Amino acid sequence: QVQLVESGGGLVQPGGSLKLSCVGSGFPFNKYLMQWHRQAPGKEREVVASISSASGVINYVPSVKGRFTISRDNAENTVYLEMKSLKSEDTAVYYCHAPTSNLWGQGTQVTVSS
């Protein structure tokens, strides 16, 4: 079955940390560029971070640079998003995305609130 399954979201206080995971199946994960996107209430979905197939090229949206880290483990078909120093404006549903096949995960809610 071709799918992406995210996990790791939750409620965290400002300044806290979370690590999201996304497991891919049914496609050649190790050959695919992978991305994390997010969509906050009332806002358009935006790409947060991307990582090339062999982790050689990594990009971040400016608002998360220095706080978020994207990584991948091709042996486990998993891409991660480690989030530190979280702010209320990071509150959103976070989605894993494989652009090559336009695959999307179901999303995981991240809420930053005291």
C-alpha cells in the first residue's frame, strides 16, 4: 500500500520541543525528495523543510531556520522533523509530503500553548 503515516504531534508549551516522524511504504522511499508542510487555521499550507534523497540538500523556510531539523533514515523509510524552541505561531497540522508522486500523509496536529 502506497502511503505516508505521520506521528509525534501533540500539545507543548512555548519553548518546548517535539519530534515528528513519517514512515513511507509502497514506493522507493530512498529515491524520493521528502518534505514537511504545515497548515495553520485560516492560512495556506506552506512547506517547512525539505530533504533530498541522500540528505545532501536540505532547505528550511526562514521562520524555522535554527529551530527545526529535518532528517531521514532510508533504511527505516522514515523522515523526521525535530522542532525546538517552539512558538505559538508554529501551531498547525503538519503533513509529510513526497512531491514526486504527490503523496500526502494524514497530518499530525502540533499545538504550542501555555
